[in-house]
Amino acid sequence: MDERIRKHAETMVDWSAQVEAGDDVVVSVSEGAHELGVAVAEELGKRDANVVTLYSSDEMDRAFLRAHSEAFDEDPAHELALYENADSVLFLGGGRNTMATADVPSEKRQAKSRASQGVREARMDTDWVSTVHPTRSLAQQAGMAYEEYQAFVYDAVLRDWAELADEMAKMKTILDEGSEVRLVKEDTDLTMSIEGRTAVNSAASVAYDSHNLPSGEVFTAPHATEGEVFFDVPMTINSERVRNVHLTFEDGEVVDFSAGQNEAVIEEVLETDAGAKRLGELGIGMNRGIDRFTDSILFDEKMGDTVHLALGRAYSSNFSEGSEGEANDSAIHVDMITDMSEDSRMEVDGEVVQRNGTFSWE
């Protein structure tokens, strides 16, 4: 086995999930992530954890959804019980076809998403961590040779996370002490209130309220959004490639939208429920080990010189105890990215904290 796979597994179990002896752990292994699954299982065994393994397949999801009616049972008890009794849930992504569910009708996707909201919340109440194993399908989606993509993934994952956490703490402090964020670039002039919110230093560990590996972002939950924003980084949403999305906000809600490709996908997202028209996240990418866009939100949103905004559900970690009810509620959380590397600035309370991708302290 490639030694990098073993290091990936060790980082996930120790640094990211902080698994301890006796923990009840659910491991969801995608069809292309078998080797990483084996390495993770070995690491969990070394720590005397209790493990349940699930097989995850987009092709199976496609078959199920296409054959099913839209009358999905709400939060099936057997699935809900699994996550309600878990300490940690580890998601090992890496399928065979990144577009496997492209022909699933949007109405079924929306219905299943709404019916599964309680299950999702139960999963998110655990010490969950999501990562990907480099596969040939992901390399193809990223436009890279397989070996080149492997090197890219491990450069992003196998890094000094404690050092990066110290760097990102500077941005967390600025956001925690700030009241308003403004983004300015071509076709973008957007203001968001962050008053009363707590930013998360997402350093790839549950100890930092961070659940992605790799990570490398600082994020908060904006509200009272006004203005327009242009997302110029291509992305895949619901198995469809979407480009050049433009959103206009008034009184915190999307009132107009357009896209250069697959505009209907954005319409589908916005029609999911009332919360889908509001922002649930403002994230600032700070992982400079990620040096190119790969059409994978797990990596692209963490890239230095980027900012991402998510329509839909806000994370409870951005709210103080007792104020979680203020969080935007939705069945979806869809991230979109804008490149801040040129002719751009980000302000907090009128002070420029990033200009053309460079932070004020750099």
C-alpha cells in the first residue's frame, strides 16, 4: 500500500476525528475508496474503536432514486438510530463516476433531501469527518493525470495542520470582532452582516469544529445580505456542471439569478425550500497547498485566494449556545466560489483585510 494512504488514514483518525478507545464509529466507504477504507479500519483497530462499515455508491443511489416514487419515508428509524448512537462518522469519498446521478429527476432529489433532514442533523451531531481518496474519475474531472492528481490530493491533506491553524486564527479573530463583510470585484459588490456570529477556524479537526480533510478555511454564518455576487469558478452541482452564476440579494434573500451554463440547476436549488434563498455560510479559503481548481468543492473552497458562499443551511457552530435558533434552516447547503486573486478586495467594517488574494498581515 502507498505509504501516503496510511498517513492519510492516520491523519483522519487521530488529528481530524480524534477517535478514542471505545468510540462507536460509522465508516462510509465509497466504491473507489477501498484502499483508504482498509487503512482507516486498521487505524481504528489500533485504537480499540467499535466500527460499523457502510458501502457508498452513487450508482446505487441513482438506481434507488430513479425506481422510487417521490413518497419517501421521513427520517427512517433504522438509519436515524445508527447515527444517533454513533460517536464519529467518517466519510471516505471517491466514486467511479462523478456524474452518476445526472439523470435523476430534480423532484426526486429534492423530495429525498427534505425527507432526510433529521438523518442529516443526526449525522452532523456526531464528530463527523469527510475526505476523499484520489481516484481516476476524480483525476479526470480535475483534468489531471492520475499520478499528478494523487500528488495534488496528498499535498492538500498531509500538511502541518497545527501551523495552519495558528495562521487561520488571525482571520477568525477579525471576523469575531467584526460586524460587516463586503466583497468587491467585477460584477460583485456584496455586503453581509456577521454581527453576533462566531467564526470557525476550520483546521481539519473536530477539535476546531472542523469536519473536512483537507480543510483550510475560516467560515461564519452571514445574514442581512445585500447586493450582487458573481461566482466565476466552475462547479458541479447535482451532477451538472454550472458556470458563471450571478446572484442578487435584497433583504437577505436571492431576488434574481442567472448562470452561463445549466441555469436550471440554480433554479432547482433555490426552489428547495424557503431557507435555500438565504446564505448559510461565508467561507474564506486559506489552504495554499491547494494550488488549482479541480471541480471538487472539498478542495476548491479551501484554496487560498478564494471566497465561497453557501445557499441554505447554516452550521450551529457559528452560533453561541442558546442562539442556534437564529441559524438559517434548509434541506440543502450548496457552496459556490468566487476567485479573489485579481482586482478584488474583502473588507471587514471598512478595513481591507484581503486585496488581490493577499491578506493584510502577509
